[in-house]
Amino acid sequence: MTDKELQEEVFLEEQQLDDDEKELLAVIYDRLDMFQQLNAPYHDVARICRKIVHMEDPGQDDEKTRKRNGKKTLQLQTLKSTINNVVADQMLSMPEAKVLPETPDLQDAADDLQDILHYVMYCANDYEQVHYARCEDFYVTGTAITQIAWDPDMAYGKGDVALIRWPLEAFLWDPTAERLDDCRAVMKVSWHPLSYYRAHWPESGKFVGSDDGTHNDVGLTEGQFGAEHSNDEKRALLI
């Protein structure tokens, strides 16, 4: 199906949900809206910090300065260079995953677990790249988020443990909780074209419609801003 056909597709039936599924859906969207509003200041600051590091500081010059100079003031690479250096320092001292036995008779089990950890981190997930991204996130936005999950698509469909670095801007948490463990929910969100849902969920993906103009761009990464105004196919928010 072409992108145009996807956009013009008419859904002849509505997905049938039972009462429990409808109630769950309502709770999810209520919490999404509330979490989004109260997490927005942190997301906005994270986006601004990334722009500053990329030498695109939106508050670099006031209107008077821009009018006087006719262009933005030249920025130096000092901050970016500093962050590169501290991230490089962290890479040189990257922690090694080690499993130690509680008692001598558990040494063989610890060795087996050590081999498993080494495979998951360094063979299956190229942890050096994950660690680099985590360090850069930490020094730029103030925090680093990593999801540990079973990914059935890894290992050519056999599945494996995935270590996924996730941007703060696409993560929502319960703003009323003091600890993540006490949150009513945490949400990992991402935007995908409609063809993504039909490819991954053939049975239910056909019921997914576009989210144009909704959710106020929650979870959008820097490269996705403005995509909804392009000629690309429509997108929907995955929670």
C-alpha cells in the first residue's frame, strides 16, 4: 500500500473493545495528558540544552542584538568540546559488568552469569555505544534513561535481551510521586508512520489513525519536528 493510499484509507469498522479495555484506554489517555502537562518543563529544558550543545541556542541573542548585528553572534566550541572530553573520560573508565559469588561454592554459577552478562551487554547490545549515549544524555540533559527488555525481533527473530537508551523528552512519569517506584505509571512514547503499525500488528494496526494536532508534540525527538507538515505519510503516537 502506498503512502497516499494509507492516508486516504477509510476504516469501514471500528475496533471492538470490551468494557475493561475501554476503561484502560481512558485511564491511559487521562494519565498521558496529565503527565505531559507536568513533565513539559523538563522536556522543554532538555530540548533547549541539546540545541545549546549543537550551537543553536534559541536564547543566544536578544532581538536588539540580532537587529544590530544582522545575524547571530558567533559561538565558540568550548562547551561542546568540554562535554566531548568528559564523555570521553567516562568511556575510558567504563564499568565492567562483574558477578561475584556470595560463597565459594557458588563460583561456577557466578562464572556462568558473568558469561551471560558479557554476552548481553557487549555482544548483543554493543554496550559501548549505549554507554556513550547515556553519558552524553547525562551531561546534556541531567539524566540518562535505559530500558531493559526482551526484544523478540533480535537475533533474527529468536529474541534476546535489549538495552535501549531512551531520550528524556520521550519519557513520561508520574509527577506526584517522589520515586519512580511509587509512580502510578511510567510511559515510553514514540511516533511512527501508519505503515509501521500495519507491519508490526497486522490484525489491530489497521485500526490506528493519525494523531495530527493532538498531544502537543509529546515525545517528539529533534529530528521529527515539522514532519507532520511534510508530504510524508501520517503518524501516530505509540505509548
